[in-house]
Amino acid sequence: MKPLSRGLPTPAALTRVLCLLAVVTAVGLLPWLSGRDPALTVLRARSAEQEPTKEALDAVRRDLGLDAGPLSLLGSWASDLVRGDLGTSWVSGTEVLPSVVSGLQVSLALMGAAFVVAALLGCALVAPVLVRGRGSAGAFAAMLAAVPEFLLATVALLVCGVWLGWLPTSGWQGPEYMVLPALALGVPAGGLLGRLVADALPAVLDERWVELWRGSGVSRARVCAAALRRVLPPLVPQFGMAAVGLTGGAVAVETVFAVPGIGRTALGAAKSQDLPLLQGAVLALLLLGLAVGALSALTRRRLLGPALRDASLTLPPPRPVRTHPAVPLTLLAVLTVTIGWGLLRDPYAIDTTNRLAAPTWAHPLGTDGLGRDVLARLGHGAAATVGTAAAVCLLSLAVGLALGFLPGVAAGAADIANALPPVIVGILVAAAAGPGTGGAALAVALISWPPLAAHAGALVQEVRASSFLMAQRAIGAPPLWILTRHVLPSVAAPVARHALLRLPGIALALASLGFLGLGAQPPAPEWGLLLDESRAYVERAPWAALAPAVALALLAGLAVSGAAYAQGRRARRTGGRRDARTGRGRDAHTSGEQVTHTSGERVAHTGGEASGSHRNRQEGGPR
């Protein structure tokens, strides 16, 4: 007789359903949560010249069914959804389903092209590791991953589209229209994917079977192919999340090139409060994220095969990469001097007679379109960008540690959080609370905790199963003592390092929201807003756009090289000794940091691991 528990839904399934319903409900209630009259917004979207008289607003309310109230409207939409009807656009009056399908097709095509670019660049980054058999600090790949897509899009549009005239600069009418957007999206994604594989390969190439194959005369090509097959399964879920990020997180690129994708559709619907279209676009992105997560889990199982899967084999811990201390120290010195120098200047002083001036001693990084000193705005913007990112890191760390002790609950909620790119969450938060730094920080924090929770959950499971804790329980140690003196110290330190490594990705996500007008508002010197303001004159004054972009790249390089140096030094100091409390090497707890901390850097990213069972996330991530 089967246990009754087998017929009951798991905590992960319940949490997944509840979070999905919460997101859909929040979208349905956005016009009322925002505190703005949806009838007024829709009237202005339909006809900007028409006077918002009481009669006109009442007519809009009757037409949209707003008089029935938000819950009735949400229930009507849900009942139509069961029949496959997404409703009618409040602004254009057309069916929503064709618009959602069309936008999704465009985004999927763009995602496929960008993934090809990312794969080619990733292969170029991985090839030296296969040849040398050892890894690098990955600082160059991290800098590529930290370059904002919208800046690459703007530069590619100017150079290849305007100056050289090689490719179209806007629209979507043929294959040639996807080249520049695919390059803008694929280069940062390629840096991320290449680094994931390059970090894991050296440890695999040190395994015994590689030495035996080479001694038996097996060709280098076959050995490399087998090593890649050994590396890929645990990383497939993160590849899937990169694909989701390319689809839903490409709003900025779609905006620059006027590509009618699903992300740009959702952004336009949120600004005009076109509720049915926004609901359809967000629902499509959610279903796409869940489908990609399930496909990633299935692909991983097929790659492993029954022998590897049944044996529960995973990747060995990555070898600590030796990084010269001069690398992080140099990057830190450059950032510190630049930010400190900028803090001594006035970021709001306007001098229209000196607008778009080239760099001089008086203005080392030039001036912007209003004659404001770019160095001053860059320095003062560090507090808004890096400071907010640090606060989001701390919040994500707290949530991740707490949910690490509730793996069933965390797994279901993480699936929904992973399916929503930060830009889409930023759209929803901005539509409800208005654009601002606080809303952008909340949006990024809502979806940046899953990788940390998965890492914490894996470590909690290891520590709880250790012989040391069994001995503590046997001698009668109270649970609170065990938790505070042994479990938390063993888990908090490696997860905190993991959170620190996610700082550049979170800063980039905040910059993306600022670029789209969903974050800090003018005249704040936030780095994403600086990039947006300089976009209009990047051809005449490229230094205004390059300064915050280079600062983001240097921040990523500092985080990666600093962490690599610290880990390598810790490994040399411990000499591979085993921890007396867990029976494992001290570096085993941090082995997941090199593999998983980049999973959310672009999904901005910060999406985290793909959906699927919590066991798969532990094996494919922080082990």
C-alpha cells in the first residue's frame, strides 16, 4: 500500500503555484496598486489631445469594465484565459494573443542568434584552457560579462549602422536586422558562459581518466570532447537561465534597435497601463522561463546518462586559480582614485557654455550634454550604484541563508524568480510604486536570492550529515547551540563570499533599470542613468558613456580577481587539510562559488539556477 504522502503535492510544487498566482494577481491589480487612475492613463494613450473630462473618463471606465472593480476584472481575465483568450488591448482595441505571439517569436529568434554569438565567443574563451590544461582568473571574461548590452547596442548602431552603413539600425524585417542586436546581447552572454566552462575544465582535465586516455594514445580532440561532455551537465541549468535572460532581459537592446520583441512589448504596456497586454506578456515570459528550466533539467539528465546519474557523480571542486595580487590591487586603486577624485567635485554644476567638452585637466573625463563634470557624476554615482548593489547583496544574503534551511519552499519560489528577468520585475515594481532607486533595488532583490539559497541549502545538507554534528547530538548539545555555533558559521562564510561575487551583476542590473528609466531619476548621477543620458550624443562625446561602462567592467574584474586571489591563498594556507567538523576539504565549501556566482550576473541575471528539482540545483551549482 502506497503512503498517503505520495499523492500529496510537495512543498516545492505548492510554493511554485502560490508564487505564480501571486505574480499574476499582482499584474492584474497594477492599475489600482499604482494609485493612478487607469482610465486617465488609457485615455491619454489613446488620444493625447482629448481633454480628460468626467464624461470621457466615465466612458473609458465603462468600455474597460473598470466600474466592476479590480477583483471582478481579474476573475474575468482568468476565466477567459482558460479558454485561450488573453483579452483585448485597452489602448489599440486589438486582440492581445496575436501581439504576444508575435513579440515572443521575435524575441526567440533574437535569442537564438544571440546564443550562437555567445557560443562562438565562449568557445574562443575555453580553447586556451583546453590547450594549456589550466585556467585563468577569468577577469577578462568577467569584464565582457559586465559590459552593458545597451552600450554595446548603441556603439554597434553608430559604428556599423550609421558610420559604415553595413547593417540596418532599426526595425525587424529580415535576417540582417538581427545581426547588431544579436552581437550586443551575445558578447556579454558569451563572456559568462565561457567563464563557467573555463572555471570547471582544469579540475576535470586533472582527473585520472584523462591521463589514462593520453597514455593510451587517444587523440587530443577526443580527450577535449570527452572533457567538455563531463563538464556540461552540471552547467546546463545555468545555460538555460542565460537563454531566459537573453529573451526577457533584452528590453534595452530591443528599445535601442526598435525591435518588436516581448520585452519591449511589456515595457510599452506597463507605461500605458495596457493591463491585458501586460498580463499576456508577463505570462508568456513566465511560461517560457519554466519551460526552459524543465528542458534544461531534461537535457542534463540525458547528457549524464544512467551510469553517471545513478552513481550521482558531480564535477570535482574547481582548482583554486593563482592570481597575482597586483591585479586586484591595481583595479582597486584605479576605482578608488577615480571615485575619490570625483567625490571632491560638484556633480550638479551646470555650464552650458562648456557642454560636451573633451577631457582636459579641468575636466579629466570631459563634460556631458549640460556641461556637468563627468568625473564628478561618476564618483558621486558610485554611492547610488555600488552602494545600492551592496544593500541588495546583503538583503539577498539574508534571504538566501534563511531559505537555505527550507529547501522545499525555496525550490518552488526560485523557479518563479528565475523565470522573471530583473527588467520585467522592474517594470512591474515601477508600474506599481513609480520609478526610483528604491523600486529598482526591490526589483533586483526579489529575483537575486535563488543562487544563494541553493548554495546555502547544499551546505546545510552537508553540515547536518557530518559526523561531528552527530557526535554533538549524541552528547546532548541543544539544537540552538548546534545551529548558532556550528551550522551557521560553516554556511554563512562561503555564501557571503558568493554574495560578494554577485555584486557586479547586481550593479549591472540596477544600471539596466536606470537606463530604461525605471530606476534613479534625473538629475541623480546613477551609472545606468548616466549611460542613458549620454546615449543621444555618444557619437560626439563618447567619454560620457564610456566612463560608467568602464567603471562597471573594472568592478567586475576586481570582484573576480580578488576572489580568485583570496581563494588561492586560502587553499595554499590550508594545504588541502580536511575540516575536522565536516570531514571534507575546506575548499569544498567554496567550490560552488567559482561555478555558480556568475549564473545570475546577466539575468541581471541574476536569475540564478534553472527550474527543476532542488537536488539538480545542488548538483549543478554549489557543490
